[in-house]
Amino acid sequence: MDSADEAQLCKGCRSLQLSTNLHLQGSEDYYEPKLTTLTPGQCPLCNLINRRLCKQPPTSGIPVPKNNNDNPHALKIYATGTAQRKPGTGRGGETVRRLQVFLASSPRTNIVRFWPCVYPVPHLRQLCDSEQDAAFPFPTARLIEPFVDIRLVRRWIQLCSSRHGDACARPPWVPSRDDFPAGFRLIDIQAGCVVEPSDRPSYFALSYVWGPSEGDLCAMLANIDGLKRPYSLAQEALPRTIRDAMKLVSDLGGGYLWVDRLCILQDDEVDLSLQIPRMDAIYSLAELTIIAASGSGARDGVAGLSTPRELDQDVCQVSPGMALMTFPAENAFTGCPYSSRGWTLQERLLSRRTLMFTEGQAFWSCCCADWTERLSLEPCSSDLETSQWVIPRIHLGNYEHVPVEFYRDFSRKQYNMLPHFYALKKFSNESDALDAITGLLRRIAHVTGDEFYWGHLLSGFFDQSLSWRKTRLDLERRAAMCPFRGIDNSYSVRFPSWSWLGWKASIKFVLNLNLISVPNARLSPEIDFFHLDVDGRIKRLVPPVADTECGAVDRSLCNHASGSWKGEANVVVNSLPTDMLFRDSGRLLFWTSHAELSIKAEEKVRLGCVRMRINSALGVPVGHIDEVTLASDHGGAWPFIKYDEAAPQSFIVISRKYKAETRGGSQVLSAQPTLKVMWINWDDAERKTASRISVGEVDEQAWINVERDWRLVILQ
């Protein structure tokens, strides 16, 4: 640890005026990035930065000094407002800035990030020893140990329990009558075995990455009776992460732990069908979810519990009462395998409280607060429910780069963002893509009252949701079959091409938030959608919407010819006995308008990409494709088809375009004279069954003018 007062800093570091610029009294002023020269030797801060520069990997392309006396480098210093004192807390506006250091010659490469701390620097172990609330003038950084101090975790639990009340114990998104699924099991920590509780005990849950698991213990039909015998788990070779979680629960005074691989029969379709759809109840009813975000699998153990952490916490004093401590330059969460897995997203979001372990520190998150091991964010007096400071979650290091509302919100807004963050998640089995968000969709349905079908909103906006599009060129169809489980009714179907769940891509859901946020708004679909079961039986998918239910919709922009492209839509729906199961196939059935049109790239090139124009047979522009493609390879965005720009392409109408407008203080949905179309590929010689390629928009009058036909389509 370097120790010096401000006079020992070099002239360049003193000119930064760190003690006043990093802890501002009053409202934050803009901090102009500063240029200075790295002069290692006598200056402790320059020495620290230089050591970090020497650690840069050769692949970074940065010229690395060989020693402290090597040629100086020009640095660019940024001070970014990170923490702000809440209004009305007895003191004027205060801001704490973190410091980031870049090379002026390589401005996108972060050399080191600093967080200010009081001096002498507080040590977490000493704070836990004192058992007193420590008051600091700002959220100071603090030193931690290679192993987590369990006393801090106990304090976090006690603070949440005593000060947050029902906000964390019974949040509004947890139904009051929520209960465990049939056959629910837990690990009894004291008895060392799996049990089926007769009541509703308090329990912890574990969220982790399975990783390589061949030969690891799992609950099966053949061994579940043995796992229920007292102390049976003590005789088994459990993965290290599960052992760590069991010990942590015991140390925290807990009695039960839920772990998927030991509490769900992995080879029993009936048990899987009971447990998997109820993940929302399992995780939201747990008192605390332990998140093992360190390592790449269950065999690695939990960093800070059984394995020591390599800590990044160099300190340099910059004034008599302030020091700087190094912080990881990268987000601790986004870089770990846990954040990239598909199952873990809903496990985290559905938990009322989480305790996350990463390679660098532990994090607490509940409905009211976020606390970290390395920052003093806990309320500093007994009369405060939460901290007096606000820090955006993106700066904490344990969140994805998403809006704050994405977490524990379960609104339509959260649902609309879901495809963007979920579609590129990884699975050991791609067939899990629907199962792994079923619980999350159930919770959103509870809060909003909406229904979902293959990840798509049914309630008045299903046709609009079919116009999702990708935001990057990469696009890969899921090849795995999606399982549907039940007693004597298990079967599998392919993920449908029309659903965003059927693809691995960066997805943009085009359900405009302004549309789905208009109070009581429902759209009468242009097309009546039905769906087929695996035996070919037909059932209506989207209930008809009467004009009286569309009071917030204005159709004045649509002229007399609007809708003249439609024909008769006669579909005979099968009347099924109530005891007969409709085994969904994921295939849509509907009458729609179809046309053969040409596609041609626009001349304007943007970042190496072009937009495709839809033209009539005479070359007259009709509309455009929403997704862009490569200027050098016009079919590059759709590698799963044989693209021929000279050949006519098939398009079908799927919906109408709407815009949200404010009129007279009220929001309305204005129907536009624009149709949303789907570019399709025919899968059979009879041209009855099709798959999605992409989506676009066409002018309605231009569509009416082209040669078209009205046909029955099966979209799979």
C-alpha cells in the first residue's frame, strides 16, 4: 500500500485536485477530462498507474513500459459522477465521482478505475468486529479478505428483515396464495437428506451454472428413496458449489435448501412437468437465493467460501483524509459464465432477495436495496431504512447493462425488453429455451393480466408481436425440439419460425412501448389467427376483439379502400371435449393476402450494410424489409435460405401499423395506411406451409395495386 500526502504527488496528479473533485459539496458540475503525463518514480499515484499499465496483456496493442523509469505516457483522466446523496437527507446535494484512467493514445482502453475512500481506509473485518453502525461522509471503498466474512451476510439479512418489512417479505408481484408445486422437495441441512415438507418451511434456493456434470449426483427415479434417508448426502460426492451452499445455509442458521438437481427428478417427465412451470413460485418463496456467479460449473465451488479470491484493491493516499482504491475495470457480472446462461435469468429476477458471489466480491440485492462487499452502502444509523446515497446499478458491478426497471418489475415494459436480453443466452440443451422463461412469463402474467403463447403477448397485440426483428446480422434457427410434458402426454415439437424463441439472435421486439402502455387499448387484428395441435385439430388462438373494446383506437387515416385486400376467412374450429388435451404444435393457421414481389438493395450504404426495398413486378417501390443486410452479400443476413435477388419472393400480410398519439390530453392508437408483412419461404410443393424469413412494411394502397391472392397459410 502506498501512503503519501498530497504534497508527495507529482505536479500533474496535484493538478487534478482529487480531494475536492471526487467528493463534491453541492450539485455536480461537469468534469472536463484532464490530460496529464505519467511520471513514475517519486509519485505514488503514477507508480500505481504504471504498474497497472505494465500488466496490460500483449494483445491490447498498448505500448507497455518496461519499468518505472521508462518513457512517460500521456494519460486522459475522467471523473464520473457515480453516487449522489438523496434529496431531503439533511445535507445539501453531494456527489461522489469515480476516477478512470486511459492512455491518451488509446482512449478506449481503461487502464485502471479508482473509487475514493476515507483515509485511513476502513477494513471490513474491523467493521464486523465492532458490531457498530459505521458512519462515513460518503460511500467509501473498504478492504476485504480473500474469504467472505459471514458476519456481513448476517448483517445484510438482519437489515433487510428489520427495515424493509413487507416490501421485501411480500412484494406485490408475489401472489398471496402462491404455493409450492406438487411433489416439492428440499434438502434438510441438519438431516443431510432430501425431504418433502408437509408445511411451508423457510428455505434458501441456489442458482448456479451446472457446467460439465457427467457422473455428478442428480435426483432420479432410481435413487430418490435413498436420497431421502438421513445423512445420505454426507455419503455422496456432491459438486463443490452445492457443498458450499449447504454449509453457508447452516452458518446463516437456515434449515433447508432448494437445489434443482437434487430436488427435481431429472429423468421423470411427470415431475419435470410439475416443477419447471412453477419456477416463479420456487424462487420467489425462498427467503434468499444464493447465486454462485463465480466459476464455470458446479464443480468449481463458490469464490469467497471454499476458494480464495484474487482481490484487486491497491490503495494510494491522495490527501490527509482521502485515498483512492483500485476497482475492477470491468463489470464483475457481465463477464462471468453465469450471466450468459439461459436458466439463470429468471432464477435471479424471480428471487425476492439474492446473495451473489463473484470472483471479486459478494453482492446483496433485494426489493429495496443493493449492497456490496467493497462499498459501505448499508444505512449508517438505526433510524434509516436504506442508504442516504443513490448509485445507479450499472456502477455496482453485479447487473447487466439494462434499465433499472428491468429488475423485479414484471410489467409489459419488462416483457418488451425480454427478447433482447434472453435470445442470445446459452443452454446446455437448446430445447430448454421455452422452459427457462416459463416461470418469468407466469409472473408477468400475474402482474399484467396478459396471456402468452410461445413468448408472445396474446392480449390484443399478438399480430403486432410477429414483427420482431434482429438487430445484428447473425441469425441461427434453433434446431432442438421443444418438449411438452405431462402424464402420458409428453411430446416434442420444433420451435416455430414465427416466434423469437425459435432463433438465436440479438432480437429487437417491435412492440412499441407507447402502444402497449395506452390504458385499456386493444387492437382488432387484421388477420384471425388459429393454431393447430399435433393431430391437426384447429383452435382459435386470438379471441375476436369487438369495436366497442377498441375505444382508444382511431382509424381516420385509413381510406375507403383500406382492407379491400381481404377475402373471406372460413376456418372450422374443432369442438373438443373438456377432457381432451389440445397438444399444441406451434403452427399458426390463418387466411391472409399473399403477393409475389421482388427485392432489391437500396443504393445508400450505412456502415457496410444496406436496406432491402420491396418492389412490384414492374419495379415500383412498395415497401421495405426492416432488417438490414451486408452491402457485399445481400443474402448474408439470412444464411438459412438460398437467396436469389432475381427471383420473386413471397410476402403475406400479418398486421397493420399503429402509432401512439396524444390528443386532447388522452393517448390514442392511430391506425396507419401501412401494412406489416412477413417474407416467407414455402416449405412444401403445394405452397401451403411456410416459414418466416424476415419482416417489413408496405404502403397499403401500393399493396392493393399489386397482383395478389387470398390464401390459407400454415406458418410453422
